[in-house]
Amino acid sequence: MNVTMKDRVAVVTGGSKGIGIAVARRFAESGAKVAILARGRADLKAAREQLASDGLEVRDYVCDVSKAADIASAYEKVIADFGRIDVLVNNAGTSRAMPFETVTDEIWQEDLDLKLFAAIRFSRLVWPGMKARKWGRIINVLNVGAKAPPAASTPTSVSRAAGMALTKVMASEGGPHNILVNAMLVGLIVSDQWVKRHAAKAPRPTSTPSRANSPRACRSAAWERRRNSPTSPASSPPSKARTSPAPPSMSMADGHRWYSGICPEGTTTF
């Protein structure tokens, strides 16, 4: 299948790392003109140079999407440079999970500004242009907590649930104008946030993994342990792209411990 976005203009918030830079890469590979937004100028430069080393060109803009003024300024700059915005990926955000009674008004407001109001404000700016051209795509990056929030997951799960409701409203209103709005609910995946969180909880000296303790070898070793366990039935070794399934009722904290336990310290992949 030939997927092309030739001459489309795509904006990705939180575009310097993780999901954001991966999305920006695919858009650029498909021929789109790409703008990435993030708070850190150094991170944006590193992302732009990383993509440039693979022959992909993007433009970067410093923008704290939790601030209305920053969004308005970034929007005007992108319009000045590209003339329009065809695709908006509201990806900026961070995981913030704690017991309900510990969440202060300030934390609630910060989380809603970053994850909900950022999507509202940016989408509201691009909406008229998409409507006039009868073409637009908006993707709100949420997480699985939007539909199944566990205990001690506030304020993130609540902000994400509001993002889901926002997505449904926008999708219903945008459909007649060919503005398609979707949400992407992210589970436990390899991301910059999880890598940093694991490094903070389990600091270790950096080293280059050998073939014996590479991620693939770790997964094979984990399978071998399960196969030889008297309480676990034998099963086929996982393929290169798979790990063992997580328990269905896993919380985010449990998931972190599960991923961290797959491989020895120093070679964990999650």
C-alpha cells in the first residue's frame, strides 16, 4: 500500500521525544511538511538533527502548550511558514498518577492545562481553516486510563477521560466537514517517560549490553524460566517483536515492575 501525505502540513506537539518524534518521522517519510513543538529548545534541536541524519526535514518551534499565549504564538508562526495546518497531533503530556486525596488544586489545574486545554486551544485555532478547506485530521493522544482508570491514577486518568469526551464531540461536529478526529489510547510501551522513570528508580552504571544479555536474549531467558516452572504450562518462545503478556488487571505501577522484571538490571526494555 502506498501511503502518501505529499504537501500536507502536520503539527505534532510534544514532538521532540517518544511518540511525538516517532509520529513526526512517519509523517515526514510519507511526504508531509512537519512542524514539531516542545518546551525544550535543546530537545527540539536534537530531534531535528536526528531526523535530518536520516534525510528527513522538519521545522521546530519552542512552545509550552500548557500556556494559551504560547499556543497562539506557535500557531501564528507555523501558519506564516507553511500557510495552513492539515493535521494536528495533540501529543504533549506527561504521566502524573497519585492517590485522589493528595492531588491539590494546583496539580489539577496544571494537568488539565497541559492535557486537556492544550488540545482544546490548538484544535480551536486550526478548526476554521480545516472547515473552510473541507479537509482536516486531529489526533488526540490519550492513554488507556481514559476508559479504565485504576486507583491512584489521578489527575492523569481524569484529564484523559475528558480528552476522550472532547474527541467524541469534535468527531461528531467535524465529520460533516471532512474533519476526522480520533483518539489514540496508549498503554505500556517503550517511551522516554518510562525509560527516565525506570532509570530514576533503578540507577545503574551505563554499559553496552553483550549478545548474551541483549533484549532478545532476555526475553528468551524469561520464556525459558516460565517453561521450566512447575506452575506454568510450556509455550512457544516469543517472537522477536513480542514479550510475554501482562496480567489483564495490571495497574501502571504493576506494569512498571512487570516490565522491569523481564530482563536483568542494565538491559531492561519497556
